Amino acid sequence: MYQDIHYQQEDGIAVITINRPKVLNAIRRQTYYDIIDALHKSNADDAVNVIVMTGAEGRFSAGNDLSDLLPGADLQALNQCVIDIFDALAGLDKPLILAQEGVAIGIACNMLLHADIAYAGNSIRYSLPFAKIGVTSEGACSVLLSEAIGPKHANELLYTGRFFTAAEAEKWGLINAAVEDGKALETAMNTARELVKNSQGSIRAIKKLAKAEGHHERVNRAVKAELALFTDLLRTPETQARITHVLKGGK
């Protein structure tokens, strides 16, 4: 059914696995389509109580497939994918647990801001490299990250694009725990099984109350504002040169 993900549902738990291991599970348009559909499917399925998202072969995701940002690519379609995936994440009624290993870059890192619970392998490398390639943040990161970890930490991560560790992510509350490498999914599944035992009406009510009034609409507004600036910057020669440099193996 899906090209770029595996979807498995059993015992009240839906597991979405990003499955493009040859490119570090980079997210292209088809990957967006698959994830968006799986999120809507699991949220609407009465047999699903908890959603777990992970990546294949010890990598969560290297973020957006940069080839989708080159001249000639359908940027309007890509922008709509970004709008739709964060609309789906913001609209989830059920708990979302992330299990991350290896790398979580760009949008893959931003997903932490939309998850209820998250675990990561000790050696994971996180990065928000938007300034390195000459674009803006996405996924409502421009407003949610500073609220989550404080404006000074957020500014440093966004301005420098540096890699940061699972230990830092745990310290800032972006993940629940850094775990032994290779154990993130096992830990996430153990938590998911505990959640399945509890009152689902209660969990969904708690999740709803935890979100600020108008959260869904606020996320959508922020995503669209980010994309407007993202698109303007993407069209500049400097940004195209930076993206081409990265695709050729530069840092």
C-alpha cells in the first residue's frame, strides 16, 4: 500500500516506519504522502490507541530530501506536503510516541515538538541546519522550539545549525530519555503497551487539555508563514548554491 513507509497495526498500537534506508530515510514528496495518510488512518481507526513513529535500519531520518528543493522541482506540491503533515500531527487525538536512532535532521528533528513522548538512542545526532542551507525553520519550529527549550537555546540551535546530542535533548525536555543505542523502539513500544492499558477517553482528554486553545490553528498559521519566507529564500542564488554544495558532499 505504501512506497516509502511500513505500516503495522497490532494490539492497539500503530507503528509507522520511515523506510528509505539507502538515503538515511530522507523524506521526499512520496514519503510525505505516505506518512500523512498513515497518520490520518491511525487517528481514525478505532482499533488504534497509540501511534509510534520510527525509522528503518537504525536511522530516524536525514530530513527533507534536498533534491526536492532544486530548480525544476514542484515546490508548490512540496509546500503543501509540509502544510499537510504538520496539520495531521497537530490534529492527532491519540498519543504519538517517537523512537529515534542515528540521525534526526531538520523536519525529523522538528517532529519532537509535535510528539507526546519521545525516546532516542544515546548516539543520535540532531540538527536544525536551516541557516546552513539558507532557508527558514519549518513545522512551527519558529514558535514552538523557543517555548519548549527557551529562546536562547533555540536561537543557538537555529542560527548555528550545529549537531546536538540525545543528552542535550533530554536535558531540555525534547525527549523523555536517551536510551542504549538500538533500544529506542523497544522502549517506545513498552510505553505504548502501558498506555493501551489505560482509559483511552482519559488519555485523549488529557492530551486535548494540554494543548493551548487554538493550538491546531496556531501551528497551521506558523507553518504557512515559515513556508512563505522559506520559498523566497529558496529562490535566491546563494541558497541554491548552498544546497548544491551539500548534495555534492560538502558540509
